[in-house]
Amino acid sequence: MARSWRTAFFLLGLLPLLLTACGTAPGKAIATNTAAAGSLTITDFAGREINFAGTPQHIVALGNGETEIIYALGGTLAGRPTATVPVSLKAAEGAMQIGSAHEIDLEKLAYLKADAVLGNERMNAKDIPAVEGIGARMVLTRADSVDDIKQQILLFGQMLGKEQKAEQLVSGIESGIQERQVQLKGPKPRVLLVYGAPGTYMAALPSSLGGNLLELAGGANIAAEYPALQGYPQYAALNPERVVEANPQFILIMTHGNAEEAQRGFEQEMRQNAAWSSLDAVVHNRVSVLPSELFGTNPGTRVTEALQLLTDLFAGTKTQ
């Protein structure tokens, strides 16, 4: 009975957030949790009701952000994303590497007897039949904004029976954002936020997580009006002429790969325009690669660290 009352009060408190989300973004996740005779039902970001016999015991995450959130909630993983570099989250080192959202190792999922697989709404919808064919349930989420990350935390908290901890983590993120808003003073610096690797670069739009963080940190995204790419709607094609015209004061690069190679490759492409060397960002040496663990992927509950980094970076910028 006590647990039912706690659940009821939690859902009542969450209702305004859900109504806001549904009103501003059709199809946004409605994180619900119902329990009957020990069973568990949640609704993921794709609006799918997912039933579990109880709290999942063998959870597999296909992304770094989902991994970080599960451990921040006090949970553990049976499987984690395959990494080519040492795992930054030491607690996850013992989890088996099972591929990524781009390519899942189904044999390893079966070996782990996975009961919950945390995937990406866009990339892994196609994998639902294969994953659920081996007895696991796919839980789809996304992280295109800070609000998305907060909803991920609430949803995973419900899945793990860690609702109170999830609320605390979300409250901490909201407090961190409010604190940084107080720091914002003066005109907004003009910023180009780039995502990619040598040979492929895109401008991050406000609808991306990086673009959302840029605006929360007080920056003005020069690519805000660029047309979205069909296959990657949170990003736009780079246009050197438009970049030169906007004259950004900061050019920040997000990448999964080698930071130096990413920056070198981007600058080589941009130098095809003779006016590149006259950009404010170039003149003042403000072209740099952001930490991959905070910007190359979903940082989970560390999103406030990413926001603080940008806030500090923009602080004191003299705008024209």
C-alpha cells in the first residue's frame, strides 16, 4: 500500500511535465509505470508500452548516456556499448561489450539473457523484432535536448524502482541550469557548433543536444536557420560562404574520433574559402574540439558539466 501511494504521488507530480512535453513535441515520451502482482509497465519515447514481469535484472545499454544514467541511479548493467578507448565509468568495466546502437551483437544479448535493452529511438526501432525475438524487451529513448535526458532519467528510474533517486538527479540538473542562467550577462557570442569527423562535418541545429546546450549557455547559434538534413534532422550541411558571412566568434567541434584529426580536417575544408583566416574565431584562436565524453555522445547526468564548460568558455567574450 505504501508503495502504491508513493507511485501515485510521483505520477501526480510528473503530470505537468508530461502535459508540457506532449504540448510542445508530439510523440514525446510519456514515462509511466504501473505495477500489478509484481509486474511492471513503462511507456518509452516511441509511445510503446513495455511489460516486464518485475524489475529487469539483466539490462543492456547501447549508448554511453544510458550507461551513465543507469549507474547514476544505483543500477548495474550486464552489457554496455563496445568502446575503443578505456571506459570512463569504472563501475561499468565488468559489463560485457555488446556492440552499439549502430550494430548489436545478438549472440551476446542471448548469452547475457538480457531482459531490457536500452536503445535509440531512431536507430534501433528496426531492431525490435530481432531483440525481442531472443526474449529481451527494447526500450527506446533519445537525447536531443536536456529535457530528453531528464525524461530518460525518470523513465529508467521507474524501470529500476528508483523513482526517488531519479527525481533527485533531475532536480540537480534543473538547479544546475538555473545557477548557470544567472551567470549569463551581456550580448550572446556567435557560435558555430560542428559535429563530425574528417570528410564529414555537419552544423548542429538548436534541435540537437549540442545546439540546446549552446543556447542554454548563452550562445547564439549561427546555423539556427540552416535547413535540416533529411537523414539527420538535428544537423545541417555546412556552407562555408554562410559561415564566413555570419563571422562566428567560436567554432566548436564535437566528435567521437581523434580530436586533432577532426579539427585539422575541418580547417582544411574551411580554408577553401579565402575569408576563413579573417573570421573572429580564427583570429582569436577560438576553434577547438569539445571533450568527446561530454559532447560527442549523450553525457547523461553529466550534462550540467557540459553546460558549465560552455558557460565558462563564453564568459567575458567581447562581442561586436
